[in-house]
Amino acid sequence: MRVGLSYNVKPAHSPAHLPEDAFEEYDSEATVGHICNALSALGHEVVRLGAGPGIIDALRRHQPDMVFNIAEGEGGRCREAHVPALLEMLGIPYVGSDPLTLSVTLDKPVAKRLVASGGFPTPGFRTFRSAAAFSDEGLSFPVIVKPAFEGSSKGVRLSSRAATPEQAREMVRFVTETYHQDAIVEEFVPGPEVTVGIVGNEEPRVVGIMEIAPKKVPNEEFVYSLEVKRDWENQVEYRCPPSFPAGTIAEIERCAVGIYLLLGCRDFSRIDFRIDGSGVPQFIECNPLPGLSPGYGDLPIMADRMGVSYLSLISEILSHALSRQEVSGR
Ligand SMILES: Nc1ncnc2c1ncn2[C@@H]1O[C@H](COP(=O)(O)OP(=O)(O)O)[C@@H](O)[C@H]1O
Ligand SMILES: [Mg+2]
């Protein structure tokens, strides 16, 4: 089969007028290379499509049978939907979630409203257009202030956790003025952080549950911020599986699978939670385009810890996409 790979790579240099994490979500050349190698090892002919407007010509030229999509897209809260929407228009099957799922999950307030409507716990929040509009009414502190539609900890710093309304207002200023979008101000859950990897469709399979445990601070102060992610070897320890009581593990799995289905995820995703003082998993966000870098991405790391090799992981994701096409054409 000829498999196209759609992706955005980090530019070598970020223009000076952009924030330091402007291209944080994009993949490295190395990651693209690893996925290409895995697809070739599975016996496929691989063509690199990139992303952006050039992909239209690349698709016409290469005529792939299937596209393995990891493109984060460019600009706006629907950017992750751009490539899948184009592929749907052209009738080309692709791996991963559809434009609606990619859009609602990128917008954290929208995703949280949907998840809450399904009865799954998620921290209380408000959104603000500017620092001037900020009000602490209805919020209990501490809170965390994040851009409404970013990923990879873009716009999340150690200082994003705010203990007072004054600090929160300053972080709303930082987010809205730097990233030109609403700030979500969310109640901070002080317990352990976990991320859950899921693959599949009708009967999603939990690949692993991984605790991201801070090495240098207690959980109550831990933010998996840009600073921490860039220095993860020193800052965090991955525990997969975590040593939680069986009931907590079961509840994390129930919520993760339920939210995966509720948000319409396909083939693979990663869902982040923090566990509150009562052992309840509080939904933080869903990543239907989780990082696939073998040594760095949480999903490949947890798969590896659970005895699933990188090649098997890529193979399993691709097989789910293929059987979905065969069964329903969706
Ligand atoms: N409500 C919250 N309570 C506690 N920590 C949070 C909360 N929201 C985010 N965080 C911390 O900030 C990190 C990044 O936030 P997240 O919403 O996952 O954004 P991103 O899409 O950039 O990964 C999380 O991994 C977690 O450590
Ligand atoms: Mg996250």
C-alpha cells in the first residue's frame, strides 16, 4: 500500500517576533523519519506529503491509498482539522480522528463542556478575552491559566499556576497578549497527573496509564510546563503503570474510554487527567494527535513500558484505521 505521511516540522529558526514556543506542537525531522521507517518496515511504500497548501499538489502527484496524518496544521482553533477535511473532500482514507473531533479537542473549553455533559468530572473554569475582563467570581484558588487552544504546553509556564486573583489576572494578560486567543482559567487539581494512551474504535484498548511524577516539587505545585517538558529527564519520573489502588486505576480507565468514545476519537489518542483528593480522575484534555516520537512522546513511552514496541504501536494504529474503512467506510 502507498501510505502518505502528512506532518508539520519545526522550522530551524523561530522568527524573533514570535514567542519562544511558537512551534512547540510541531514534530522534529527525527520523528517524521521514525514513522516513515516504521511504515516502510511494515511493508508499505511511504511518501512524505508535508502539510500546508503544498499538500494539495503532493496528494495529486503521489495518489496515496491512505494518509497517516500527524499534521498539527497552521493557524486558528480548527488548524488540526485542515488536512483531514481536505482528505475527506478528496475521498482519501486517513489514520486518526476526523475534523470535528480534532477541532473540539483542540479548544479546551469546548472539550470540557462536552465531557462535563457526559457526566465525567472536569475542573471548573471560566474564559477571558483580556486581563481587563478578568474576574475571580465563581473560581476557587489556586487556578491554572492556559491558552484556550494550544498543545504541547505551549503558553503553559511554571508561573501559570496562580494562587491569587492578581497573579491570575497577570497570567491572563500574558496568554491573551502573547497567543492572541482567550485564556482559560481552570481550578487547579493538586493530585497526581496521569496520561492514558488508547487505541481502537468500537472497543477502545487502553495501551497504558502513565503517571508523570515530579522529581523536584510536590504534586500540589507541579505543572507539566514548557520548562519541565524541555528538561524532562531531570524534572519528572514516568511511572507506568502507577501504583494507585485498583479502584482508582479502574476509574481512570472507565473515564478515559468513555471520554474517547464521547469525543469521537478514532484509531488512537491520549487523554490527560489529574486525580483529586477523593481519588476522582479530573479530565484535563484529550490529544487525538499525540506525539509519536519514540524516545520522547508519552504514548510511545508508555507503550514501550507495557511491552509494545514502537513498530507494533504504529502497526496497531494503522490496522485500526484500515479495519474502520473496511467495516463502515468512515
Ligand atoms: N486544572 C489543572 N489542574 C492541575 N494541573 C493542570 C490543570 N490544567 C493543566 N494542568 C497542568 O498543565 C499541563 C498542561 O496543560 P494541558 O491542559 O494538558 O495543556 P497542553 O495541551 O499544552 O498539554 C498539564 O499537563 C498539567 O500539569
Ligand atoms: Mg496536555
